[in-house]
Amino acid sequence: MAQARDRDDVSDRIAGATAAEISESVRDLVDRGELAPGDHLPSVRALAARLGVNRNTVLAAYRSLVTARIAITGGRTGTTVLGPAQNPDEGFTAGTVLRDIGSGNPDAAHLPDLAAAFAGVEPAHVLYGESVIDPALAEWATEWIAADHPRPFRLSITAGAVDAVERLLAQSLVQGDRVGLEDPCFLSSIHTARLAGYAPVAIPVDREGMTVEGLRTALESGARAIICTPRAHNPTGVGISAARAMALREVLAEHPHVLIVEDDHFSLLSTTPYSSIIAPTHHRWALVRSVSKFLGPDMRLAVTASDPVTANRLALRLSPGTMWVSHVMQRLAAGMLRDTATQNLIADSGAHYAARNRAFVALLAERGVHAQGDDGLNVWVDVQGDTAEAARRLALRGWLARSGAEFALDQDGSTSDSHLRLTVHDLDEADTQRLVEDLATAIAGVRATGEGA
């Protein structure tokens, strides 16, 4: 990071009479390189006095800069310009010689054979203006969704769950709007909210899912949308219990027009029952189910069921003249989803992930390490100490782990920075035993260091 320059040196370059004008002035200075990463912005009081505006105007401008990840507020250090965002993302880490146990990937050995599936696809040209949804996929998806939501809904097909969530928020929110996200949170949801300029509101997650008090606080703060993972929450693996879902519905009953987006990404692989927080009387809602975890990450396709208003707005962003999902991809997915062998493989894969994660958690428990892997592809390990140090110690033993701090939405109030998220379901028995021993040793070292500090 460049050496920070004094606030007085940049104060006279910032102009504007409204929050939007002040924010745009700072953004322009950053774009032109006149404000560099690490530069301090003037204090709210000083800039307001120089520009002759109310302090709340400057405060609002700075908040928009923080929301857009152009600046960061650090208490006594004031507001500082950020450098290019280095956002962690899912998947393998490039350029490492370590064994990557933080990827969050499904096991390729438990995905369907694409070559065989392609052989059953009958290609046909689809022209501009024709239906954006393949009839066979629509029929299968309607039956699938209706089993859980026996109410009127409309289907949309998007290029994966992340694409669906991004489009759903874009048709309902504007920059600066608050959106409730789980904490810890799926990385892509964090990126989607911040890159679009929404203001994320952290809703804590416990062993029964999104907390009632957290949801209530988010709604009272003005959140206009809530993104929820009903099961196989990433990174913790928890699912929303039936009792918790009903309690969350009661809170949401007073906010029927707040958009609820359920990202049921694990769906057919899940060993946890689906308990929805979407009540039959809620007006604005969407259920998103991707196929990437059980048909393969390169199958960029998700099914979204939503209320008519939300569906109409979403349809404008998936018009038959521009942005539909390839019908070849849709026919491929429909063929696999109706294939008995693929259905059996999906069921076996879900059982495989659950069994491998349970076994790993049990082995750690024998060594005094608490972890959870209720559902999903990952295990959430409680280090009870410095996860950066735990990850460093694991790296010395040949393992690349992912720190829970990457998933923290509320950096000050989250417990994520005391956890590691590990993907262990594809390890053989020998590697599993070796990782358990190395992890227990690393955590013991971290705890001993912390106790001696």
C-alpha cells in the first residue's frame, strides 16, 4: 500500500454540494490516481466546513464510498481509500503446491458422465423471440418446486444461482439499499452485494440457521431484501430447523413486501429436510435451486420459482431477444435429471458427502477439536484461536486451508475468524488420518501460544 498522504493535501480536491456530488468527486479522484490506496480523506467535520454543507451530507457521501468498497472507515484513523479489491472466491487456489482443502468443490468422481448425457441430447435451433425455457426442463422443475411450494409461482432459468441472486436483487434494489445476509456468509453473496453498491446487514447464524433476533434487527434497519440458505449453509453446513423457520416467518409476516431469496444450492444432495422461511402469504419471494453441485459446476444453470411480480421483473432481464440460458444446456440438464442412473448417483453422492464429513468430525472430536459438518460439502472447524496461525501451521505440513474470516460479514462481531472451512470429502483414508493429526497438532499449538500470551 502506498504511503498515506496527509488529509489536508487532498481536502481541496474534493468538491460538491450533495452527498452524491461529493461521493462522485472522490471516485473521480481515485479513478484518476490523484487519491491512492492508503490516502486519508478529510474528517467529516473539516470537509463539511470547507464545502459549506451539513456534516450529515459528508457522512452520507462517505458511507456510500464505504458501501462501494472505495474507502474504509477505521474509527480514529478516519476514512481511508482502498486499493483494488482482493476478494476471496470459491474454488481451487491457483499456483499452490500445497494440498488444497479449502476449495469447496464437489467430488468429480461423484458427478454424472457428461459424454453419455450429451449423446441423449437432440439439438435444435432456437431463434430470437421463442420461449426462453425448454419445455422438458420446465415440466420437471415445476413438479420439483411444487412439492415444496404448493402455491402459484412462475419459473425462470438463469446461468447459475449466483446469476439468479444478482438479477433478483437488481430488479428490486438500488444502490445504497440494505440487504440482509447471513453471517458467516457465502462468498458470492458478499461480492454481489458489495459490487452492486448495496449495504449488507449481517444476520448471525447459529446451529438452527439464521437467527430470529438477527432477522428482526435487519428488517428494523430497513433491509429491503433477505438472502437465506435453508440448508447446507456455506460455510457452516447448518440447516434451518422447522421450529426456526416458523419463528422467522412470524417476524417476516410484518414485512410481506420485503424480497426473500432462498438459495437452496445443495437441494437434491441434502440430507437435511427443507424448511422454508417463505410463508404462503408472503408477497415477494424467490426460491433458487442450482444444478452445479450435483450435475457439475460447469453446468451453469439454476431454476428459480418466484411470485408473479418478481418473475415479471426477472423476465425483463432474461428476455427472448438477449439473455436466455442456452437451450442445449437446458435439454442436457433435463435429460440427466430424468435419468434413473443419474438420480441414483445424486442420492449416493449426497450420502457420500454426509458420511465423509461426519467421519472427519468424529475423528477430530476424539482429539478434542470441535467441528461441524451437518450438511453440504464442507466442515467448519473451531480453532478457538488465531486461524491465520492455524492455517500457517497447516501449510508447513503441506495443507492449504481456508480461513473462516473470509466468510465474515461483520468483522467486529463475527466468530468466523476463529474457524477454518475445510473440504475433506475427497480425501482417502490415509490422507484423512494425516490431516486429522496435522490439524489437531496445529490447533494445539495455536491454543498453547494463545494461553501463553
